[in-house]
Amino acid sequence: MSGDARRMLSRQWIAIHGGSCDVRMGPGALSQAETMLRSSVGRPRLCMAVVPTNMDGTLRETLARQLAAAGFAVHWHEVSREGSRNLDEACRLAGSLGEQGVTGDDLCCAFGNEAILSMVSHVSGSWCEGISLVAIPEDAAAFLEGALAPQALDVGDRPCMLWVRPSVQHVLLDYDLVCGQVRDEATTYARVLMVGAAMCASERDFSALWDSTAELMSGDENSFADHLVAAAKARGKILSSTAAAIRQSIWYGKDFARALGTLVGARVPESTLLAEGMRFSARLAAAEGKLSVDDMLAQDELLDVVGAGYASCDVDPHQLKEALRQQRFARTNRCMLPVPFAIGRVRMMTVEDGLMLEHASAWCEARGEYR
């Protein structure tokens, strides 16, 4: 690609909960970040750069050069990609901000995966009533779930308990980072999130994704980035809704994914866990007459087309049911799951023990075919 082409970055404004975010996107975007970084605060002074401990040396040098060119004195704060989305790491980052004298007029720049970006979003949104945050996702999943819709922080041994509101003002979407291989796990997970967003948003979004799967799976970086932005806009509308019932639909499939994850550990990829959660929830809805069988099968087919796998594991249905109940009762006093009443209408539904055990048993028996 020519140098002139690489200088052309496109720009999108994406709604997030409580505001909007400026997304600059294109190939080689990280090496063109100077202008965006300089305009992110009134007068560049200090920047706390939060990066992974094992960040690629060339990428780190590029980021350092762009921050320096924008006029920032940079302090580096390193965190592990694994286990960084928790309250302890958030407190450690807040301590570093205080030690370096970073104020609300300065900048925080975060590079990394979903866990790192979610944790930094929590701290930046609270530090000195809010400090400007530039997020640079290192993969597609980090763009959708870390930068624009940060995940809840773990508190002790309790996962995803401390709600994080998006605090990012600018996102740098570098195609060279996020547009990975078709079968890359982070890319597959992002495509599953696209299906989930379409199921929650509208029939039009679902049909648009259905009709464009050939382009999505072609490996073309521009097409993949366009799908990422479309999914981000759909998720942004959901999270920005004034209706709690609509906002809660963003967790479609998540409870089952967390519950199954506690039983199988890292043996099953996150993309597969989430896809299984969406399949499970759709079958619950269909069995209760909330969702048509045709729509359930349409979701199944779309998940297959985007490369979502099936779990291959021995799980006791009673243990799965109890794990699901624990996930729900850790956050609410009612056992409710987000299920699709129709394409474009995912809502919370009360699930009795007997019904949950029935479907957990059916799921465990069906997955025996894949062992």
C-alpha cells in the first residue's frame, strides 16, 4: 500500500453510554496518531500510557514516538493481559496516576486487549472527575468490548461485579492490529459479538449481517472494519437506551458463557462459550413460545457461517444448572436470563429451576455428539 493511501484515515462518531466517541480508523493508524493525540486535551503535558507487560517493542516505540511528537511527557504503566480487569489493578493504576502527578487536564492512553481497556476505562472515568482517554485496541474483541463497551471488573474472586461506564473520548482503530486472520480467536469472538448485536438490535441489522457474510469472511480488512463499526454502532444504541430492559440485552449469552467457563476452564475458547450461550438462550425462548423455530435456526446458521464453534466437554447438567443460578443470583435476587423474544427483541425472562435443568440436560446430551 502506498504512503499516500496509508495517510488517509477515516473518521466515525459512535454513540456510547452517556455520550459519543471519536473513532479514527485505517491501516497503519497507530503511526499516524500524533494529530489525534494532540487534540485530545487542551494543552499536552503528561500522559499515562498503559500497555501490556510483553508489548511488541516496535509497537511500543511507535506509540512513544507519536506521544512525544504530540507534546506529551510519557509515564509508562505496565499490566498483564491476563487478570488485569479487576479492582486491585484499577487501584494500582490509580496509585501510579497519583505518584506521577497526573491531573484531570492530562491524558491517559491505553493500548491492549479487552481486559486492559476495560480496567483503564474504569479508572480514567473516575480520576479527577474524568481524565481524557485514548484507547488503542490490539484486536477486534478489544474494540467492541474494551474500548466502547468496557466489561465489569472482577472484585476478589467474584467475576464481572463492578459496572464500568464507558469513559473513552477517542479510539484509534488500526487495521494492521484488529483485522486479523479469519480463524483468529479474537476475530472469531468479535464476529460472534456481531451476531449477538444484530439479534439484539433489529431484523434489519440481522438481515444486513446475513447478506454480507461472504464479505465478512473474505479476509478483506476494509470489509471487516466496516462490520466492526456497524456492530459497535448497534451495541452503542443498545447501551445508550433509556430503557433498562433494552440495555440489559447486551448481556445476551454472557451468563451461560460464564457459567460454562467455570466448569470447563480455558479448554473451550471464549468465542465458543458465548456462541453456546446464545444457542442455549434461543432454545429456551423457542421452547417457551417466545421465539419462532425459524428464527432460532437462522441464528444457528449465522453463528456457523461466522465460524463459531461448539463446545466439546463432559458437563453434568445439575452442575451446569447450579452454575447458571450462581451467575444470576450473584447479581440479582431473581433467576432471569436475556433471551430473544424475536430477532431484534432480546429481553429478560424468568427461568424456573425445572425448565433450566431440562435445557441444561438437553444441552449436555447434545454436546456428547462432539466429544
